[in-house]
Amino acid sequence: MADVVADLIARIQARLGHQQVRELAEIERQVRLEWGGQYTYVAGRKMARDESVRQALAMGTSASDLARHIGLSERQIRRIAQR
């Protein structure tokens, strides 16, 4: 089984360079302390997007603004909201 935390930290470090090593080490420590040994679920992109859409709508973002921002039609936004 792959270590998702190690993979994410390595990807972030590759993007940011080595300037943020201490901060990344602290983030990794916190995540492992809080989540270590637990079975975790990583949502697919569509599921994560849909949840973000529902949260944005709940916070008052209009369907038309949201559709324009993420590149979906207003109809698609409304369908996501109804699920």
C-alpha cells in the first residue's frame, strides 16, 4: 500500500523547492499524528469538484458566477446541487 502523505509531501516539495523543508516536515508530522494508522478515502476529482460546488452554493455564490468560474453550465451546477 502506498504512503499517500509521503507522496503528497514529495510533490509539494518538488514544486516549492527546498526552501520550505521545515514547514513541510511540520505539516507531515501533524497529518501523521492526526491520521496515522487510519484508513483514508481520497475522493476522485469529480466528487471533490461537486462537493466544492455544493459548498460554494451554500455560502451564497450564485449558480451563474460559479458556472463561469469553473467552466460548467448553470444547468450542470443545478444538477450537482440536487444530488
